[in-house]
Amino acid sequence: MELRIIAYAQNGFADKFGIPRQSREESTIQTRIVFTDEFRNSEALRGIDAYSHLWLIWGADKVTTCPTNQKSDTKLSWSPTVRPPRLGGNKRMGVFATRSPFRPNPIGLTSVKLIGVEQGDLIVTGADLMNGTPIYDIKPYLSFSDSHPDAINGFAEETKDYQLQVVWETDDVEPKLKTELTEILQQDPRPAYHNDSARVYTLDYAGAQVRFRVDGEKLLVVSCRQSNLL
């Protein structure tokens, strides 16, 4: 089976570091779904603006070698077990019990909120996608069949409300950018096995380079250099 790319995600996430680990209903960060020439302004979008939420089926095209296999002679793009970040990176779970991108087939599924249709593109929020991610299909989200309020969330329930307190040690940041970065940073983008309060991390988003460190439950933004803002 050959999958056709119908669109690409366009947002401020220049690399994988900092991308939300899950789609988030309350997110204010917008992503533009830019269609290829074949589908742009086509009849395929007729009626889509009647829905509030959509499913995006996308490809994890930047996934290369699974961290689990980096010391192996055989470089694999997936592993039967992975170490979920929210479990501290020390506990292994079966890949099918997680949303790890290191899967037998690197395909992702994300629910997003549709903000509107603009010049043939879709504007959505809540996407856990990197800039340039290929979109293979789009389907409407139906609350009467896709929502299961009594669903059991497995080990993900333990950390669903986990957030860091973001403290800005610099004030010279454009307000909209600061709001978006705070949303990203409070989810703790660090690898799960990193726990060094002195270590300074660098995150690139929307033309800004943010340097931060984490001390306990506080994330301290050391600096934010802005350029070429989206």
C-alpha cells in the first residue's frame, strides 16, 4: 500500500525537542495544515468547516533509530518495548501500550480543534506535530462515536496533570510568544532520564531560541533570543 501525502503541517516547532507529547484540547498554539496542489482548494474540503474537531493521520517521517537500539549492531526504527517519558524513563512498556513514535509503521493519529479554513488551508490547535510533518488523511471527529468518557487510561492516568511551574528570568519577550512558550515548557520537554538542575537546555520555537534549566518542579527560563518570528 502506498500512502499519498495530502498536506503538510506548518508551525513553529523546528525540531522534535519541545513538541507536545500528546495533542491537547486546551492548547492555544496554532498549526496550519497546508494542502498539496492536488488537494488545495478542492472539492475534498466541502463541508469540513461544519465540524469543530478533526482527526489527522500523519507520518513520523523524522523517526530514524529507536533510542532503545542505539547500542545495538542492528539499527531499528522501532522496538517492542519503550520507556515512556512520564514514567521517568526507567520503566519499560510495550510499544502498543504507548504513543511512542518508534513503531513498526511510523504513523500517528492526532485529534485537533478546527479553528477555521483560511485560503484553502486548515487552521487547527492541539497538534503534536513538527513543522513539515506529512499528513496522509483527515477525518471528522464525531463526539457520539469517538468520545468515551468512561475509558480507562492505563498508566497514563498517573501523570496526566503533570506540569512544571515556568519562571521567566527575562522579561524582553513578545507576549504571544511568551504564552506559547510557557505552554510548551510547562509540559517538561526534557528527556525523561535527565535530572540535572545545573544543566541548561536549548529549545527552538517560532524563530526564538530559549535556554532553560529545571530545578525540582520549577523550570527557569534563562534567556530567550528572538528572530524571524512566525
